[in-house]
Amino acid sequence: MNMDKPGVIILPPVLYGVALVLTLLLNWAWPLSILSSSAIAIWSGIPLLIFSGGLAIWGKRSMKQAGTNVNPLQPATSLVITGPFRFSRNPLYLSLTILFAGLSLVVNTLWGFIALVPVLVVLHFGVILREERYLEAKFGESYRQYRSQVRRWF
């Protein structure tokens, strides 16, 4: 069995996907609008969707160029410090969070922002901290130096 992986408790896209389904179900059962106008909500969410997509593409491309795995269930083969990783240690998770917020605005539901709180708690303790311990054990001083220079989120 290969132990060279961070041991995350859930894949982040699955975490956000489950939260989105629950958000939509809650919004269907008990609608809680963010804004009084759905048109304003949609137009407020669209830029977030576009930005999150661009950030995700940039982050994934940077990881591929560095020759490492994007999937946290697979081993990291190199420390990525280029592209959006110069500004955030977790640009792909930041992208998912912005995407989720954008979708919550487009649907005009406060439930999305309420659901985001437990999502971020699970992401922090079940994914990010585990990945950070793994990367520090694997890359040592290089990772510690990177971590001291780049923020976790932005």
C-alpha cells in the first residue's frame, strides 16, 4: 500500500459538491434570498464564476507544468511555487470557495454562505492541515520556507 499521500478525508470537489446539493435542497424547501433582485444576484455571481474558473485553470496548469499530481489522493512529486502558488498556498481550494460563493449568488440563496462555514472547517482540518503536514515531511526546509513566505489563502 502506498503511504506517500497526504491522507485527506475527502476530495475537495466532492466536499463542495455535497454542500452544493444540500444548499439547493435547503433553498428549495426554505428559500432564503441574499438580494431582493435575482437579476442583481446573478450579475453579482457571474464575475466570481469567471474568476474562479480562471484561477482553477491557472493553478492546475502550474501543477502540471511542475510535474506533480493535482489529485490529493496521489503523491506530490514536486513543490509548486509558481503561478498562483506565488500568492496562495491553496489557489485551487480558493477557486472552489469563490465558485461556491458565485453559485450561491447566482441562485440567490443565503444557504450557500451558511453551508460554506462547515465546508471551510472540514476543508481546513480534513484536507489543508493534512496536506501541510505531508508536504513538510516530504519537502522539509523547502516547504517551511515557502510556507513562511506565502499565505495559506491569499
